[in-house]
Amino acid sequence: MTKAQPELQLVVSEIAEEMRRRPDRGEVATYIPELARADPQSFGLVVIDADGHVAADGDSETPFSIQSISKVFTLTLALGKVGDRLWRRVGREPSGTAFNSIVQREREQGIPRNPFINAGAIAVTDVILSGHQPREALGEILRFLQFVGQDTSITIDEAVAASEQRTGFRNRALANYMKSFGVLENPVDFTLGVYFHHCAIAMSCRQLATAGRFLAHLGRNPDTGLSVVQPERARRINALMLTCGHYDGSGEFAYRVGLPGKSGVGGGILAIAPGKASIAVWSPGLDPSGNSHLGRIALELLAKRLGWSIFGA
């Protein structure tokens, strides 16, 4: 990969400078104590276009906890493992509720609405775990991210994982509730251990944008030509990112940005401009839905200035 064309780099740098000056930065997540240590002044943005040109600005090389962004990659692995049988255990509809809500579980017989809310991602993790020991399943997830991110230095932030395990009472409730309906096959502690650890994977904006490139190019890495998933599956993952990738703020993100995306409470967002670019932004301050406040604003500006919304310029 090489430096981006001057026009793209100029847009990225202008947006990064605008974000640095903004006083409204959202609120850093505190319910996972380790995430509360993040600096709300941090901001990074990376765009990798179809030719592999990289436009970057801000804290683009600083690793951060990707949290729920990992769910894009666990969904990809689970679909590769069981295909459409996955949809017997998790739905494909927006939830309209908070990412850690329990209210729909009883009404819907324990089946989570989609793979990107916590309950859905726990069910997806359980699919990957089946037939493996937790360490083996976690190793598979980490190796996949290292493969698509083209960087073997990508690792798990053990302090964040430990912090999640100490405070993950709501996730334990969700998992036990799903277990009571037969949605989970493995011991709850095993599934949650893998889940907490893959959410604690740390990546920089550059690594994350690299990892998402196969979703921007019909399932194929344009640098190597290697197929990660079939084009139809890449399209469907993007569709779920558009409709469900930002919890109960997914409609607002689609309305304002117009790109498939997945956020995490660590302040990162992976966004996909199909056929054009993979984008990663990081700003730790969150909006009330748990999405990066400045990250969403930056992506809205980027999509508008470059005419990248999938709904037209």
C-alpha cells in the first residue's frame, strides 16, 4: 500500500483538523473500567482506496479496543463454518433497543435480533466455539484478524478482557437466558470467555481499515487477489452492517452517513464504501447509543465530500 492521491489525503486531513477543534466529544465508556482510561482528545482516521492508497491523519497508528467491531469478523467466521444454518440461532433485523438490552429475549424465545447486538454476538461466538476448546476458538478469531489485517502484531488487550470479565454481569444474564432457551450449546463461561477476549482485541485505524478491505471489494483482498468470502456473502454482511451496525442508532447512521458500518464502545467505527474504500475512524467519546460521536460526524463529512453514500451523492 502507498500514500493516497493528494485530493483524498487533503479531505482526510481537513476532516481530522475539524474534529480536533470540536469541543463536543461525547462521553468515554465507563461501564468497562479499562475503557474509561481512553483520552477523549484522541482522533484517528484512515481511508484505503481500491488501489491500496492510504490516506491517514491523527492518531491513526494508536491501538484501541475494537470491542463490537470484532463482531463483523466473528460473523464472517461463523458463516464460513455453518453457512445459513446460523440464522436459526440469530436474526437479521434491527433491534431498536440498546446493545446490551434483555427485553426482547423472552418475547422472542431467546433468539437475538441480529449478530451485532451483544446477545447476537454471544450466539455467534458459541457457533465458532463448538467443537473447540476456548483457547482454540479465540486463536482462530485472532489469526483471522491478523490475516485480513495483514499484521501478525494484532493482539488482545488482556487488561481490557479482564475488566470485561469482572464487570460483564449483563452479558452473563443475556448468555444464561439464551442458554435456557437452547440457543447456546456450550458452557456459558466458555462462550463468554471467548466473547470478552475477542471484543478486547486492540487495533489501530490503519490495521482496522486494512482488515475491512475484503468487504469493500466483493469479498476479495485487492492487493493479494485472495478471496476471503464469496461476493454474495460480502454483500450480505455489508447489508447487516448498514441496518444493524450501530445498535439503536443504526437508522440515524444510515440516514446521515449512508455507508455500511460497525461501531464499538471503544470509540472505533469500521465503514465500507463498496467498490471504493475501507475506512476506519477512532474517537473514544460516545453518543447516547454507544457510538463514536466524532467518528460518526467525520464519516458523514467524508461521505458527503467524496460522494460515497450508497444512496447517491
